[in-house]
Amino acid sequence: MEKMPKWADVVLIPLISLLLAAALSALVILGIGEDPIEAVKTMITGALGSTYGWGYTLYYATNFLFTGLAVSVAYHAGLFNIGGEGQAMLGGLGVALICLFIPWPHWSIALIVAAIAAGLFGAAWAAIPAYLQAKRGSHVVITTIMFNFIAFSVLNYMLVNVLKPQGAMDPATARFPEAIHLPSLHEILLPLGINFSKSAPANVSLLVAIAACFVVWLLIWRTWLGHEIRAFGKSESGARYAGMSPLKITMIAMLISGALCGMMAINNVMGEAERLVLNSTEGAGFIGIAVALMGRNHPFGVFLAALLFGFLYQGGAELALWSSIPRELIVVIQALVILFTGALDNMVRMPLEKLFIAVRKEKA
Amino acid sequence: MSLMKSLMGAAAAIAVTAGTAFADPAVIFDLGGKFDKSFNEAAYNGAKRWADETGGTFREIELQSEAQREQALRRFAEAGSNPVITMGFGMADPLSSVAPDYPDTKFVAIDVNWLDGENLRQVSFAEHEGSYLVGMMAAMASKSDTVGFIGGMDIPLIRHFACGYAQGAKAVNPDITVVANMTGTTPAAWNDPVKGSELTKAQISQGADVVYAAAGGTGVGVLQTAADEGILSIGVDSNQNHLHPGKVLTSMLKRVDVAVYEAMKAGTDLETGKFTMGLAEEGVGYALDDNNAPLVSADMKAAVDAAREQIIKGELNVASYYADNSCPALSF
């Protein structure tokens, strides 16, 4: 089977998908009587026009980096981890427990321990579906979705009945102590002479997320384990024949995936909110799927896609603030981008592939 | 011609907003959404009344998730909106961290009264007093001697409503049964009309023939089901009598609209501090209009108005759930 050139696969298809989504979104905005060009301007200046906007865009991108990497690691092993949302929630619980009940002398130590705890909680939440998949053949897609609901209920129970301070109304934990406040980009960049917005939530976890990109790349393409994961994902029977253990690979891939999702909590729970609230994940677990698909499951692609979705999230929030476009329609616009870049990939790919083949034949 | 006109209009609008933009008030609606027919809608009505009367404009956002609260606050404060009006207790914690960063901006917190801050105006309501009155009416209208209460999210505030309601009902009829249910334990409970409807059916099967919904958008389902099943209901926050004329006994008014209107009217000269709006301040009350007039008998009105006077004079004390986190008339 002939293939189209790599640059078309990596650049052209996402770009066309994105343009299609943008065109459809413009129609939606026109349909409710608003100006689409004005809306795009609001989104761009709001998300990229100031260090404040960048701060939020990067903050959201950090979340999507973790979940996007998580989905791609599982994907390389042929597993579709839809449970990122639940794993990130549990990661948040781990971070909250570590931050609330242990008095840390310095944020750096707290960050390391909290990241480990978040990873362990997230991995534990992925372990059960992984085991059921490997041992019992219960499909991981179904079980991870179900575990999202269980995670939400667990978090709900913990917040309402255990962690909520006495007399408080909203289901949230107390604030974490001042000592473990993670340095924001403002505090990191100030010594370098860059005056980054003070009120933006992007923080040191962004650097952790970028480091995680590199580690995942090393793992998948430069280690024996990564080789096993990829081999297993490409052909299970082939991997089995080569003497690899399906149980071991399924478990390890899902545990890494769950740990990455859980680690997102150092950004949204420890870095931004500095307390655990319900729905702190804001759907990042699901966005991670779109990010991984769009990024072609390569860490660098995931990085770019995470930036794009960070822009969409922050741009959407700005749209909600400064225009009269109702919040439901902003979700529609974000969903259209996910639909085109994630789910309807083949809609663009197939005609494009045909086109390339036809052009090539003509030349030949 | 018309193009020219709209261009001129746009130019004029820009000129006007350019002059006043720095002091536009802003409203942050809570998760129920601004058209919840209840709590948030009351705020919207107050803001709209201000805009209609003064010709001013205000900024607004409907929150989509908990995590947006702080972002919305900071964004409005940085854009120069003043005052920034927030709805619901969920804004208390974000306010406590954001407000000190913007000392020149005044923040209004509706349903909050426990924060410290120079630039905060905290408005809370004596919901138990208003609920007491509608509780009396429910007991007088009930033929089965069973009345129902459906709360939104199970928090002290909603128990506070339920407690006043039960006390009012029991003041009329000491043997009355009060059935109380909560929709949920998360903010989603403010916007779940389907569950509200199910709970109403469950309460009807337990004999309730008047139900009081203190549940934000969830109440829409309660009122609908009550009307469908032929029993009476009581609305909350906004006047909801018109939703099902002749089927809604009354509504417990919580004048969030007045609080928002007054805050916007005062603008940057807004007085800060803690304010409680009770019966005396007409911050709470019961709704009487053409839609429910046939349901409210002269006796009922006389009894309720008498109780209202007594509460205002201090002769009648409605126990508050907040006092010791328990209710003398109802156990949860």
C-alpha cells in the first residue's frame, strides 16, 4: 500500500482538520448572530496577546501535556485509556493528602513527594482496569470509563464527608499551607528580567511536564521496554511469539499511563487551586485523548497539540468573558475541534491519500 | 443609509463605552446558569433593571466549572470592572485570595458573610424567616397533613431553609409531617430538574400535597411535577408563581435582585461590610400576585402577615440552623 509523504501526515492533515473545524465554528457563531472574526480576535488576544493570556494557555497546556502523554503511552501498547479523568482526580486526592497532612519545610521537597503520590494514586486507579484487561479480557475502554464515574464518587465522598473543613459549604478541602506554594512563571522569570503576569497560574509544573515529554520519548524509542510496548501494540501475537509477556506489558503501560494522568494534579491542584475542589480536572483527561491523536502519539506532537488545546481553552474562557456567546456554544466550538482533529481523522486522511496517490501516478 | 446609520451607531456606542468602561459593574453567575428561574436569574433581573433604568452596561459570565471562579474574578478586576458581584457561597474561598490583590475594586458576595476584607460587601439573607412564612402557608393549604421540602445541594444554607419551613408548618399544625429530601451533595444538585421531579413523585407517594423547592434550577422539575400530579408547590428566590398559574401556592422571595440592583446603583461608592437582609429589610418574603391569588385565602394571608409582624418586632423567634447546626423542628 502506498503512503503519502510524512510531512502531509504530520502537518497537512491536522491543519486541514483544524481549518474545517474553524469554518464550521464560524458558521455556528454566524448562526447565533455574532461576528466570527471578532470572536477569533477575542480568542487570540485573550490567549496569546499578553503574558496573562500566555500564563493561562500554558497552564492548561501543562494539564493536557500530562494527559496527552498518558494516552499516547497506552496507545503505543494498543490500549485506549479513556480513564484519564478518573486517574487525574485520584492524583489530586493524593496531592491533597500529602499537602494537607504533612508539614513540608520547602516546596521543592513537597513537589517531589506530591508528584510521586499523585503518580501512585493515578497508577493504582489504572491498575485494576489493566489487570482486568490482561487477565480477564474485560475491555479497557469500558472499564476505564466506568472507573471515571467511580473516581468521581470517591472524590465526592472524600470531599463531602472527610476532607471538607467543619462548617464550610462547598465541597473542597482547606487551603494548602503557604510554605508549599509552587513558584509561578512570574516568580521564575523575574530574576531573568522578564515581568510575567503575576495572576496567571502557569507554574513550575510546566517544566516537569516538558521533562516528562523527554522521558516518555526516551522510554518509547530508546529503551527495551519501549520496544516491547510498541511491538505489543503493533501485533499482540507477534509479541507473544517473541516471548514477551502480554500481562506484564499491559500492566506496565497502563501503570505508566495512569501515573502520568495522576501527575497532572501537581499543576491543577497544587500549582493553581492550592486546594482540592470537585471537578478540578475540567475534562483534561478526555482532552488528552484528542491531544494524543492529534499529536500522532509522539511527545513532540503531543506538546504542540497541548499548546493548541491550551489556546482553545483559554480563548474559550475569554470568549465567555467578553462576548455574549453563551457558554454552551463555546463548548460546541471546542467540541468541533476535537471532533475534527480526533474522531474524524480519516475523513480528511482518505481523500488526501487518494489525491497524493493520484498525483504520484500521473507523474509516473 | 441604514449601513451609515449602523456605523454611526457603532461609533457612538464605542465613544460611550470608552468613557465609562472603567467602572462597568460585572456579575459572575454561579454554576446553575443565569436562567435558572431562581437564584441566578434573580441576580440577572436586578442587573437588567439597573441597566434599563440607567442605560448602563454590565459585564457577565456564567461559570462552567469550579476552577474558573478565580480566573473570572481576576479578569474582571483587572479589566477595571467595579463593583464585581459574585453569586453564591462557592465564591467565598476564591474571593478571600483574590480580593486583597485588588484593593481598589469592590467585590459583592451574595450568600456569604464570613470573610474579612476592606473591599468586600457581603450580603446574606434571613432565609429561615421567609421559609417560616411559606411553611405556615403550606401547612394551612395541606389536606393530608404532610408537606414536603426538596433542597438542592445538602449544605448548611439549604438546611437553614428547611428548618425555617418546618418550624412554620409546625406552628400551624404541631402534628404535621414534614418530609425533607436533598437532591445531592455536589453543585450539580443545583441544576438537576429530572432528579427534582423524581423526588417530588417520591414525596407525593409519602402523602405530601404541598412541596417547597429550595434547589435553584432543580426546582423547575419539582414545580412541573407538582403541577402535573395536581398538588401544590412553593417556589424559591425569584417569584415563580407564573410558571404554573394556579398550581404554585407561593414563592419564598429572596430579593437577590434588590441586593444586586442596589450594589450596581451605588457603583464605586458602594458601602462595604456585612449586611443581612431579613423580613424587616424586605430582603425575604412571600409572593402574592394574580397567579396565586385564588390559592391564598384571607385567613391564610392574615395569619402569615401577623407572623411577619411578630418576627419583625422580635416577638416571634425563628430558630436558625446556623446557631448550633441543628434544627428543633426537623432532623436531617
